[in-house]
Amino acid sequence: MSLAVQLQQKLTDAFSPSHIEVDCESHMHNVPAGSEMHFRVVLVSEAFAGIRKVQRHQKVYAALADEMAGPIHALALHLYTAEEWAGQAPASPQCMGGSKADAG
């Protein structure tokens, strides 16, 4: 099972979303082919009602604690209630490339 599918299942179990997207965006970054390290998550759930953006992120990080400690390098979160959801979330920016080795 791919990591994206595992993330989607964990988030579905934790938040009972009315809409969920989990996209692996590793191919957009300077990583080995086939890597699953960079993800974009769009999650619409009433579990986010009445709580601020930072608290929503903390709840998702807690649900994915094992993955955040391991294979996930980057996680772009777009978290909404049904009332806030407009049908689409912003796209991720293109990677600027480079690595720590290039800095200098």
C-alpha cells in the first residue's frame, strides 16, 4: 500500500471528512524517482469547526505523528469546514530546486 493511501486512511478515520485529497508531490522535487516524501492534503471536516488554523494543523500532525517522524519530509495542508470549502484548494508552488550542497 502506498504511503498516500495510508495517509488518506488515517485521516479518514480521524476526521470523517466530507472531502479528502492526498496527493504525493515528490515528483515535483529534487528526490529519487518513486519517492513518497512530499504531500499535499485537502481535508474538509466538521472536526475543524470553531478552531483556528494552527489548531487544525496540530490535529492533523497528531493523527500522522508516525509518518511525520519518518517518511514525510513536507506536508502542505489545506483544511476546511464544509462552510469554508469553495470546491478547490490552492495548488502547490513549483519547487525551486537545489539542495543544501548548492548553498554556499
